[in-house]
Amino acid sequence: MVTVYGTKVSGNCYKLQLLLQQLKLSYRWVEIDIFAGQSRTPEFLAKNANGRVPLLELSTGECLAESNAILCYLAEGSALLPADRLERARALQWMFFEQYSHEPYIAVARFIARFLPTDHPRHAELPRLRERGNAALAVMDQQLQGRDFLLDSGYSIADIALFAYTHDAASAGFDLSGFANILAWLERVRATPDFVAQTC
Ligand SMILES: N[C@@H](CCC(=O)N[C@@H](CS)C(=O)NCC(=O)O)C(=O)O
């Protein structure tokens, strides 16, 4: 059985919860309190030198970091990672987009808005983060025009990667009401078999 080191408050960790549930794979969850520095202990750094969760540990003791790499590993051979070469690369395209153009703005804005005190100086970053995050949401909304999911071939790990922080964007101060295609897509993802909602 695999072990996931993660925290329930993280969208990057929630990606794994959702995929593991939908693949009906059993796993052990080890909650890591990142606010208490538990991802920076010598023991944890020995498993992931980058000091971040999520982290997947296989029964062999081998470890894999980076949420979207873990999604690819776990989804291998399933319908959620397309076998077709181009469609598979398109799944990666949207997952790289998530990590470069979406998560750094929406997840960071969520972290500041939800977890830092209102008088924290990092609140000054929010206007720029929201501007860049809105640009990413506009790209997603355009892709979802006339499509049920991000890929023409259907629901995939690309949707899981982008759902993780988009579904909670309102808590980061984003107004999704102008993104009708995203709102409809969020409902379609929630309606997929064995969907599990993020609890925090
Ligand atoms: N690109 C990484 C980002 C991982 C990441 O930033 N994890 C955060 C939680 S969402 C973390 O572990 N923060 C604790 C720390 O930096 O000490 C991924 O997708 O897995």
C-alpha cells in the first residue's frame, strides 16, 4: 500500500485524495503540519529534499514528490491518463499550466487570504496575485468553451490538477461569476464517479 504525506488544507495534497478515491486505491495518509515545520525536519527532508507536501511513499520505500508527477504515476494505465501520445501530452500541457500560470497565483492568494492575519504585510501581494490568477482563469474558461472537460477525450488528471485550487478560488477572493464555463465544469467534476470533496 502507498503512503501519502500531506495536509488536508492543501489543494496540492487534495489532488491525490481525489485521484486515489476515484481509482479506488487504498492508501495510508500521514498528516503533516506544515505550519509547525513538519515538512522541514531532517527525517522529512531525507524523503523530499524540497521540504514540501504532498509526498508519495511506495511500499518499497521509494518516494515521489510534486503533486502532478504523483498524479501521472498513480493514473498510469487508467482512463484518467490518456494513452494517445498527443492527448497525453495535452494532459501534461494543462498540468504544467496549472503549476506555472495558475497555482502560483490562486494557491498563494488562498494561503494569504485564508491563513495569514489580516494585518500581515503579505496581504499587499493580493491585488497582483488576483490579477494574474484571473488571467489563468480566463484561459481555462476559454478552453472549457464547448468542452465538458479540459481534454476532448474526457475527464482526466488535468481536470483534477486544475480543480484543486479553482474550486476554492472564492476563498482567495476570486469572483468566478464571470467564468460561466468554469462554473459548469466545477459541477461536472463534482458529478464524476467517486468524487470526494476537500474537507478543509
Ligand atoms: N509544486 C509542488 C508544490 C508543493 C507545495 O508548495 N506544498 C506546500 C503545501 S501546498 C508545502 O508543503 N508547504 C510547506 C513548506 O513549504 O514548508 C507540488 O505541486 O506538489
